[in-house]
Amino acid sequence: MRRLLVPLIWPVLCGVLLAIVLLDHLPNLVDTPTSHNRSSEYDAGQQPRRNASTTRAHSDPVSRQPPRIQTAAPLKRGDAPAGSYADAVARAAPAVVNVYSSRLVEQNKHPLMSDPFFKQFFKKGDSNRQRMLSSLGSGVIVSSDGYILTNNHVISGADEIQVALRDGRETLARVIGTDPETDLAVLKIDLDNLPVISLADSAKLRIGDVALAIGNPFGVGQTVTMGIISAVGRNHLGLNAYEDFIQTDAAINPGNSGGALVNADGALVGINTAIFSRTGGSQGIGFAIPTDLARDILNDIVTKGRVVRGWLGIEAHEVPSALANSLNINAPRGVIVSDVVNGSPADKAGVKPGDVLLSVDGKTMLDAQSAMVDVAELDPGEKLPLKLYRDGKTIQVTVTVGIRPPNAPSGAASESHADGSTTPSPGGQSATQ
């Protein structure tokens, strides 16, 4: 039996060695977990081959002038077309671009290359190599001077960002600024005669309005899907620190992130951002960042270099009834202060852990997330009256609003899964203000 097996040993060993060489030097021959990249929880895609004549973005300093955006006229709901939204698409679609981001990553060598037996045959297999991973998203040209709104998760960590317009032009884009807390990013390209989308007033959206989603799902090319505005003001999803989402049933899929949600006139009402899905594809629950919020972020990033938000320096939680009973808190509905940052505006005003925040500037605090958003919208330096409940008494203090530090914790209140779905966390919501 041994004599029969001996002639087979060397062919088998040579075959194994050849397979290792192919796997190590040509990894794309097989579909390994590292051969694809997901740029975020919501977007994945392959980057098409680039044109060798791609225009490279200039590196000149960014102007501090506000972007030249166009404001859309109010939507005339009674004049909505009965059978076609082609005119709306014709107005909006040219300003929606494909965003391809690339980054260099270390490619780990094959595990067998660490084995002493095989290592002696492949001396140069000791070092790791770099390879380029690419991902796909969308963006919207919002000003004639080349500013593009997209999602932060589309371009996060990218070494190179390429933008492809509907008219066939391609160029490299530079990042002007990002705001991870709203998942928005501002890019800039230097091309002439750019198509520009008009921005609608998202505060005037009504549930039931027609909504068109424009983007590049799965990299198949620019695609338009239709639905309605399902809800407005969605929050507590745990996706971003600051949430005020538009919900729509227009199909949004991987590759749509950063693309446009437009109304029946073709005016931008939101930046498509996320989906609630158990499968990774559209299930009729998509979320977009409203233009009113996106416009503010755009202006701050372009004119100030970053987003400036108000800050008190407290961490607050909702007061569930069980917690209130255990702590003998007999306060009206509010949020409990669990921590105060030393030297923060709240600390200087005398706010203490254990205080229940009842109202901010006369507005009743219903939950921690809403309180954080309200404080963030205030101008630093503003005097802010707070009503607190402490030791069975209601007291008033005045806080001078500070500037929120760049990486202040957000106290995310729910978990965001890789398939885009969200699951609320147990207990009360929390947020850092």
C-alpha cells in the first residue's frame, strides 16, 4: 500500500504549492472576504475602470464665501402631473453624481505562508502588500461653484475620491469638510458649466407628498425610484448623533447613499442616507437628511471650516418610571443629568449630577435626544435659562452656551446593524449636550 502511495505524494505536494502561489499572488482568482469592500453599513459597490484623462482637482485654498445655492420655489401641489414626473427628473438628475472612493489597505499574506515548511520555498512572501479597495455612493451638486453634498460614510477614510457626472465628465474631488454627527460631507470639484439642483424648504414637506430618489444603486447606473413622504422628523434610530430624518418608501439601495430625494418639481428635499432592512436591500423604509439641516451644515463647513454647535457639558438620560421610583424622584417629565463635565458651561452655572432638567429656555424637555438637538442649535455665547428639579424643589439657573468639542460623545441610543436595520436599546435614551 505504501508503495502505491509514494508516486502520488510529489504530484499532490506540487499541486498544493502551486495553489498557494496562485492564492498569494493572484487573490482575485477566488472570491475571498477581503476582495470586496463595504464603505459603510449602507453602501457597497465596485468601482469601474477610470478614464486615464481624468481631471485632477486643484489644491488651492477654499473660499470662505457661502456656496452659491439655488432656492426652489414653493411646491404647487395642485399642479402635480397626473401621469409623469419626467420633467422633475430632467431638472434634478443632471446634478446627481456618482462618487467613487478608493483607499489603500494592507493585504495579509496567506496563513500557510507563515508555516516554516512552506516559508522556505517562498522567501519573498514574508511582507504584506497593499491593495486598493473601492466603494460606491452618490452625491448632489448644490452650487454653481462646485460644492457637492454626500454622506460622510460614503467617503470616510478614502485616499482618493472620483466624481462622475451624468454628462460623462469625470474629475477628482477634494473633501472640504465632514460632519460625522449628521453623516454629511462636503466635496468640491473644479469644472465649468455645472448642473445645479435647487433646494426646497424641507420644513414644508407633508406626509403623502410624492418623493423621487435618484442615485446609482449597486453601480448599475443612475436610477430613479418613486414613493411618497412616509414620515418626517424621525429620530431615535441610533444612526447619527443628530437625527431629523425624512422617511420614504421610494426604493433606496446600496449605492444610493448621498443621492437626492426630490419633490414633484425636481427640487431637493433630502440627502438619501440609510435604510431599515433585514436583507440589505430596500424594504420600503428609507431615510433622508432634510435639506434644511443639510443647508446649515454646508454653510458652516464652507464658511467656518467646521460645524459649530452649542454645548452645555452634561450627559442626560430619560427618566423611566422604574428609575424615578427607585430614586424617589417625583418630578414632572424631564431628563436626568447623569454627569457634568468639569469646567463646562453647565458646571460653571451650578448644574449637578442628579438634577432633573425640566425645560430649556421655556421649552419642556421630553427626551434626551431632543434636548441635545435643541442645545446644539443655539449660538455659543447665548444666555440660556434652565429649569431644574433638585431635592424636591424647582430651581432656575442661567447657562452661557459653549462650543461643542469636535469629538464629544453623542450617547447613541440604539444599535445600528450592518444590514441597515436598527434595534432600540433597552432602557431610556441618553445624549451628551
